[in-house]
Amino acid sequence: MRIGELAERAGVSVRSLRYYEEQKLLASTRSASGQRHYTDDDIERVRFIQNLYAAGLSSRTIAELLPCVDSPSEENSDAALDRMSQERDRLTTHIAELVQTRDALDGLMTSARAYRDQLQAASAASAASTASTACV
């Protein structure tokens, strides 16, 4: 099948397929005129690659995991699990950093609200003072 059909059947863009090939995540054969051709198995491979991207993995990490698919073995499976564990640890650290950043922003927002409330109170006191002197 040609690249457009694979894109449609796998639910991705043609641009994504070209990128996957550039990153050596997907391979095609070329016709005499240079057109890419893929097999039915490539549909599942593209979906698998999409799942890996959805899990937050980079193309480099995905390339490290593909031997588990291309050459199934206990060794490749263990290597893939180790690599995914490393990525999970990286994501856990990143999430903790994001929580700290969010908490810092919450603190700034609390301070900004308190300052706004002080401004409103001062404005209301000034308006009341002006109104009381206008009546005298």
C-alpha cells in the first residue's frame, strides 16, 4: 500500500509517516519511481508507535524499544522494560517539579489577591472619607 493509504488506515498524517521513516521507526520499500510502499503489518506498527508517543516517549526512546517488537526475546523484553521504567522515573520527577511550580504559582496568586483586597479596602475608605467631608 502507498503512504496515503497507510496514513488513512492507521489514522495518522502522511507527514507523521515520513517523520517515522526519517527517525528509522518505520521502513518502506520504494518503487522504481520512488514511491513508498508499506505492508499491512505496518498499520499495527504505526498504531504501536502512536501509543508510545501518547505515553510521552521521544522518537529516540521509541527506537530503543522497537527491538523488542522486531526481534522478540527475553533480553530485548527486559531491555524494553528497563527503558520504560527509566522513562517512568523521569516522568515522575517531572510531575513532582510541575506540582512544585503550581504550588509556587498558587502562593503568588494568594499574595496578589491579598494585595488586591488591600487596594479595594483603601479605595473604599478613601471614597467614604471624601463623601463624609463633602456633606459637612
